Amino acid sequence: MIKTAISFTLGCVLFLQLSTLPSSQWFWALLPTCILLVFIKTRLLAIVIFGALWTFFHASLIIDDQLSSNMEGKDIALKGTVISVPSYSDQRLQFEFRPDQPDNYSLPKKLRLNWYRPLPDNLKAGEQWLLTVRLKHAHGMMNPGTFDYEGWLFQQRVGATGYVRPNPTNKRLISSPAYSINAIRQSLMVAIESHLADSPYLGLIQGLTAGIRYNISQQQWHVLRLSGTSHLLAISGLHIGLAAALGFFCSRWLWARRSNNLLLLPSSSAGAIGGFITALFYAGLAGFSIPSQRALIMVATVMFTLLIRRSVCTSHILAVSLLLIVVLDPVAVLSAGFWLSFSAVAIILFITQNRLPSPRWQWAKVHSLIAFGITPLLLLFFMQTSLIAPIANFIAVPVISLLVVPVLLVASLLLWLIEPVGALLLQLADLILSKLWPFLDYLATLPFSHWSSTHIPILYWLPIIVGTIALLSPTRFPAKWLGILGFMPLFLSSPSKPDQGEFWFTLLDVGQGLAAVVQTQHHVLIFDTGPKFSDNFNTGTAIIQPFLQQRSIQDIDILVVSHGDNDHSGGAIPLGNVIPVTQILSSTPQLLPNAKHCHAGQSWQWDGVTFTMLHPEINDHGSENNLSCVLKISTAIGSVLLSGDIESEAEQLLMNRSGKNLKSTLLVVPHHGSKTSSSRAFINATLAELVLFPVGYRNRYHFPASTVIERYQKYNSTLFTTAEHGAIEFKFNLHAISSPITWRQHAQRIWTHQPLITSSPQYPEN
């Protein structure tokens, strides 16, 4: 069974590494091959292929359910049901919607929608609505080292995203049914908020109770990440397993209280039923999220063996759980939580066999070894691990799992039955968290709280994994401590850097905004930081910081914020809060701490690369856009011109003042390619061979304008857009400029959206 589960999972993993979905002919060709292999004694290979084919089948269903391109950007009136608890943030709410299928066209079965002001009156899960929406293909920002939003939407089976259009026909059709799970969850959230409205731990309590985390602050997430305790907010294996254990022991004890009951059913079987029901209840509170479903399957497997009273090897229970999960949901292998959960359980089984005889220290040893064992996975998925996680979790895990979660589970029931008692239990949970949180906050502030790694080549992970297994092995394992050598790639691997006289230029994909990174041999400059979308999400910390972390860049020498518009400056302050910045230059220095004014004439050299500020002059006046900082970066092999949001008026000023100095190899177009910029005269003055448009996919401004695209095409420029290509990197080496690395194509997987913008209009002409 163990080999079968591992082989099937391997097939799922291998298939999901493909960049494009194969033709269905491959499915029908490999299926009989797979069956044939079973009969010629190569069963494991057949299982690997069958796992791949099963994933092929599921992936095809998910991709076929995505929005067709001819439905994008249109106002569509549709009926449907709210199928998630709406989350509120910064004057908008977000929810998932299941549309009723129209007769004349098809829509995805699940939509992810935003509703901006004016907000509806008390939108509830389970309600049916008539809405006018505007949809687009599932599309996210694509950058090295960052979260794969499109992959996450693929896992969640979300076929399109969009927003509700203001329309008087938008209306509630049917109120939420009383039995709707998500309606019950939403009512519970409202009840908790009414009793803990002023508590700083409201978001944490809502997250632990029902997996609803939109009230958790950015600072709290920061503490959880650095302390290595963010997993405690996921209602998955740990919490549902403990809930099942609580239900098991309570049910077994209650059942055994009456001897007549034992004649009907053994106490262990009664406990198994009670344990599963408790786990089912907690998973329901979590909305049967994918992690909670995985945990529920594992609990069901364990409880079934107890119910039938058969002794089954623990490793076989784990293998059956693994096989059931990947059969029911083969794309679960894309989730970091999937690997962390199974690895943690596997490590417990591995390290507790014939070891750790001292009960006093068993919990501490097991916990420390789990923390060590999953470190490679944390580095693989998140490029960092918390060094103080064993200490933090040694205290936090029993406090949260054995005190807070049981109290909240009981409170969830009593809020409906005996509300005053339920409210008291909520206050108790809040009190416990108020004692725990300062400890976690202190640990997170320690200078050695976490360790970050660079991007490590895939082949280096083999010695790391082998070394981890060796070090976790029993003391009698021969040459156990040689496993330390397996970790050498973590310290020997370092990302390459430009040589003297070279620079690397990366235009990041920050949606409708601008952020660029310029790296020389020993220095780093950031030009603009993209937008701030909400208090909990900005591209400074979500896009730029992970990119710099992947490059092992620890600080920023100069941050240029071209002007004060949110799509250029929104991530600046959050970025400065997490990465040291030596100097800030901006045309709006009053908006940023310790910033200086950028102005023409500023110039410096880093490692043989020249940086020159061309605009604005100190005494210039005009709109914020036209006062944007304009920076030129030059070497002997080529140059880059970063023009901010200047429009035709400022373009003319630049041509008058700088003349031939505007000619550049690469141009980041002014104002995202708007009709009010990129005049023919300016294009002729720059004569850029490479033209980059920093634009969001299907942005509301319709950038880049088709007329602007045509102007650049007449000069035979090669055009790129961040919406079409993701992050775009050019290396200006000593003797040549490298071919571009476009991240959307470079990191393509079967779920990656590949739009065409520069070769065809992004928007229909009205």
C-alpha cells in the first residue's frame, strides 16, 4: 500500500510539472499502455502512469471550466448563489459565486467576485442574487519568487474573477437558507464580533474558529510568519486531529458510563463515531476548505480502523489517507500544506519507532525534530524558515490546540444554546491569547528569528533531503552525522550577480502599476514600488520583497519613487518597513519619510554603470504625472530609460533639454502607454529597440492604447507588456544584451494564462 500511494502521488506530481496540457490523444494512448504494464510485472510504473492520467483527467475538467475569452470584459446579468462567507476590506467585499448556467452560453461553476461601493446591504452566504458582473480569465501577477495566484485559483476550481457592476437590477432573490453551512459560519462570525469587537485578537479567534481570517492584521501575520506559528491559523491536520481526539475520548468515556451501552457497541467504536462527528463539525466550521477536507479524510481513515476493531500499521493508515486524498483531489499536491501535513506525520512515525523512551521530554524532542524535518520544505516553498519556531511552537501549540481551540469549539455551540456562557468562553479564549501573544511578538523581534535562502537549483534538493533523513535516523544509524554534509548546498549556493560594468534590469509585474529593479555588481536601485491594494496587500511586500529575497538582496541603496500616484508609490512605505533603504528620491518627497527631491543633474556611478536623472528641473511646475522622476541607466553596451508617468508636455520638455541623450536601447513607456503620452516625436527621439509596457491585464484605463502600440511598431521596436509576459528581465552584459526572460512563459504551467495583447487589441473597439 505504501509503494502504491507513493507511486500514484509521484504520477500526479510529474504531470503537474508540464507547461501545457497535452492533447487528449495522449490520454487514450497511455491508458492501454498502463493496463498492459500491470500484466507484465511493472505494476509500480503502471501506477505512476495511472496517477498522471488521473491528474490529466481532473486538470482537463478544471481548465475546460474556465471562462472563454469571448466572454471577457462584457456586462453579464446572471443569477446565482453566494457560496462563501464574504470578506470585507477597504471599502469592498469579496465572495465566491456559483452562477446558474444560462441557456445560450456557458460560465464557470465558480466565480471569485469583488463588490465595490456602493456596497450591498448585509450580503450573506447562501443567498441567491441577480447581479450584473464583468468577468475576466483567472489571471495573476507573475514574478520570480512570488505566490502563484493562478495556481491557487486552479486548485480552488475558480474559473474566472471579476466584479459586480453598479446596476439598479442587482437584487437579492432568495434569502440564505437556515441550513447553509456558510450562512451558519457567517452568523457565528457576527456573534463573535459582537462580543469581541474591541479585542485586538478578534481576527485570530475568528480564524481559529471558522477559518475566516480577513480581520487578522498585517502586523499579526508578520509575527506569525517570523515566529513560525502561522500554521496554527490553518484549520487542517493539527486542529481537526485534536478535535477528533477530544471527541473520541469524550464519547468513549460517556458511552462507557452505562454498562448496557457496551452490549450494543464497544466503547472504542462509540469513541470513533464521536471523534469523526467532532472532526466533521470542526471541518464544517472551516467551510470544508480543501485543507480541512484532507484532514477529515485522514481522520476518517483512522476512525474507520478503530470502528472495525482491526489492528492496522500506522504507516499503512497514512498511506491509505494519502492515496484517498490524491485520488479525490490530485491537484492537492500543488499545496504546500499537503506536503507539510504528510511530512510532519511521516516524521513522527519515523522518529518515534523504538526511540525517545523518556516521557518527560518526548513532546519536546518530537516537536523539535518535526521542526527540523520540515525545514527543507519550508525553504523550498517559502524560501525562509523560522529559527525560533521550535521555541515558539513548544509553547504555542499546546496553548492553542489544547486550550484555545477546545474552548472555541464549545463556545461555538453555546453561542446558540446558552449565549452568556458562550460569550464567557470567548472572553476566556481572548484572555489566553492576550497572554500568549506578547511572547510570540518578542520572539519575532529577535534579530536571529528567521533565516532566508536563495533560489536553490532542483538537483541540490536531493542531498538536502537525504541529509535530513540521515540526521533524523536512530543514533545507531551508521555515519548518521555525515548527514550534515547534505546541507552544504544551502550555504554554498548563491545567486549569480552582474560583473563590473554590467547591470540587470527587471520590470516586475505589479498589475496596473510600475516597479523595476536595477542590480549592479554591488548595488541595487528600485524604481517605483507598484500599488497598495489594501491594508493587507501591497506589491512592495508581496512582489518586490520576495523577488529581492530570491536574489539574496538584503538592502536597497536607492529607492526612486517617480511620483505620488498609488500605482507607483503604494508599496514604498511597506517595503521600507521590511528592507533597509539607504536613500529615497522622489518628485513628491513630502509623502515619504526621509526622502529627497529628484531633479535633473543628479548623477552617480555604480560598478561602472552610470545613472542620470533627466527630469524634472528643480523649478519645474505642472501635474504630478509630468513632474515624474525620469532616470537613464547607461553602459557601453546599452541603456534603459525609465520615464514614470510623463505625458506629451513633459516629453517635449525632455526633448528640448536632453535631445540626443534620450536615445535608449530599452524604454519603459511613459504613463503605461496612454494616448496622452508616447508622442511620435518622443518615440523618434528615444529610438528604443525594446519597449516595455507596465500594465495590468484588462485594466480599466484600457492601457496600452492601440494607437500607441501602432506607433512603436512603425519603428520596428520589440514590444513587451507585463500583462502578457509577466516580469521581464534583460541582462546588460559586457559584450551583449541577453535575450529576455519573460516570467509568464519561463514559469509556465498547465494553468498559466497566456493572453495576447501587443499582437491583438486587449479591448474591443467601442
